[in-house]
Amino acid sequence: METDIVSNIMNIRQRMAAAAERSGRNPADIQLMAVSKTVPPERIREALDAGITWFGENYVQEAREKIPVIGQNASWHMIGHLQTNKVKYVVHLFHWIHSVDRLELAKELDKRAAQNQRTLKVLIEVNVSGEASKNGMEPSQVLEFVRQTSVLPNLSVQGLMTMPPYSDNPEDARPFFIALCRLRDEIASENIPGVQMKELSMGMTDDFEVAIEEGATIIRVGRAIFGERHYQ
Ligand SMILES: *Cc1c(COP(=O)(O)O)cnc(C)c1O
């Protein structure tokens, strides 16, 4: 049976609202992003028709093929690891980059954004678990990195992103979400000019409710919307 995207989205919105209520938060403060890697444009359009406006993609080549087909009515978010030499191909396609984790990448994004006369919203990807296989910056380096990024005129720092280690128990992710939230608050208290330290991009299909309880403002949900992914 084909996945029913409309009812999946309704179900997720109910679970988001319940998680927000449990933690005394306003559901309107949490953005649902649909992660559409491997999902063909016609399925993405179904999600658009069902009211989703934020989409996340991981792979440069796939994004270059799909985003122009759907167009810029949606807000496009790069959530995958981004090689510096690929920035020139994607900077005009995305509105936000969630995976900024090194100065070389930030500088290239700033340069290419300037050439395209646009400002990119960026999140700093943090490796809160310290797991060697994960992308992202060490927590102790993030404050200094935010200061360095804050002076790049065509980037606008909005907050932090993380991806905890894989586990089949969503509770295992909670300490990492708590850690990211604390780090965001610490950096926000520095009041760095030009920096908005408001957003926390955390939580996916298996753990978005825990992430909302711990302060997520953007959740990135793929399989719960589109069904299992089919890689080619
Ligand atoms: C694929 C991916 C997601 C979505 O994962 P699901 O488990 O399908 O919800 C979220 N964030 C990142 C960075 C991803 O690569």
C-alpha cells in the first residue's frame, strides 16, 4: 500500500501538539520540516499540498535535480554534510544550511551567497555525543566559531543543529537534546551582534517527541511522513 502522506502528517501534528503540551510549550513555536531525500517530486508535492512548506535535502546532486522542479514556493534546507567544493552548485537553491561545522565551509557559503545577492540562514552542527563517526563541531568550539561566523555579512546564524547517535530507544537521545539546548542558551547569553541563537534543529522520526520536550524548534522528519526510503 502507498504511504498516505496526508494522514501521516495529521498524525505527526497531533503528536507534536501533545509533546508541546506535556512540556508547557506552544505548538506554534515548533516547525515541522519534511526530510525528502530519495523522495520523488510528485510525493514532495503531496506534502506541499498538505501544508508542509519546509523541506530538507541531504545530497547535492539530488537537490540540484529536484529543487528546481518543485520551485521556491517551499523553503529548502540543506541538512546533509556539505563539501566546500559543492557549495557553488547549491547556494542559490537553499534558504537554510543546517550543517555548518567548519570555518572553511562558512567562508565559502558567505562568498557564494554574496555572489548570488542573498543571505543564507545557517545553523551550526554540533557533535554533542563526541561519537567519532558523526559530523559536527565539538561543543567547546562552538562559541568561538559563532563569533567568527557572525562577522560574515551574507550568513545569518540562527541556532544549533544536532543528530544524536543511532539508538532504537528515543530516551537515549534525551541527554544530547538537553546538552544542545544548554549550549544554545549559553551562546545566546553572550548577545553576539548579528546572531540569533533561537533555533534548535533536533529530533527525527524516532525521537521528535523527546526533542520537542527538550526545546526543539525545528524537527526533521522523513520516514514518518514519506515511509521507508528506497535508495537506488
Ligand atoms: C535523513 C535525515 C533525517 C530524517 O530521518 P528520519 O528518521 O527519516 O525522520 C533528519 N535529519 C538528518 C540530518 C537526516 O540525514
